Amino acid sequence: MRVVKIQSDYLGVIAGTLCMVHCALTPLLFLTQTQLINISFLTPTAWKSLNYVFLTISAVAVYQSIQNSTNLLIKRLLVFAWIILTTLILNELFEVARIAEAFTYLAATSLCGLHLYNLKYCQCDDEDCCVHQ
């Protein structure tokens, strides 16, 4: 069980970090959008769809991490942070409210931090210590 937990937490950290990089590079993409369309390197639609790829990967990582964590608070915070991040990204798509981009970075950073804490918190000596407690 420890191998699955470690991989899911690392996956969560990597997905969250890549999500933040993606969000930071998006304004640059739109500044150079005409150049990208001319050389057919990357379309804005493909770039925007990465949001949902990262959300899907992070959902899998959160699910696996909560299955193997021994800390109930961390389980709940992982789910809460993922829901907040998903809500913020969907808000960007549907433009329901004007919310500063900093909140998206905060949610992604929180998710990464929780995965790192979960990785360090559950130090198992045997296979069964992290299973569904």
C-alpha cells in the first residue's frame, strides 16, 4: 500500500505544480496567440483543455491519497482543496464571478502542500498501517 500512496501524493504535487505553471503561462499564450495560430504549434482550445487534464489527474491523486492516509483531517482538507480548485477553474470557464487569479494559485498550492504533508505524515512500518483508518 505504501507504493500507491507515495505515487499518488507525488502525482498530486506534480499535477498541482504543472497546473500553476500552466496558469502562469496562459497570459503569455494569449499575448502570442496570433503567432501560435500562424505556425499551428498549439491552439488556445488545446491549451485551455489542460485545465481539465490537471483536474482529472489531481482527482485521481486525491482519491488515492485519501484511501491511504491515516489522518482524517488531511483527507477532508485534500477533498476540500480539490473542490475549491475545481470551483475556481469552472468559474473561469463560465465567468460567474470575478475572482482574482491568486485564489486559484492559493488553492493549487494548498493542494500541493497537503499532498506533501500527507506523504510525510504517513510513515508506514508495515503494509497495513495506512489502509482505510
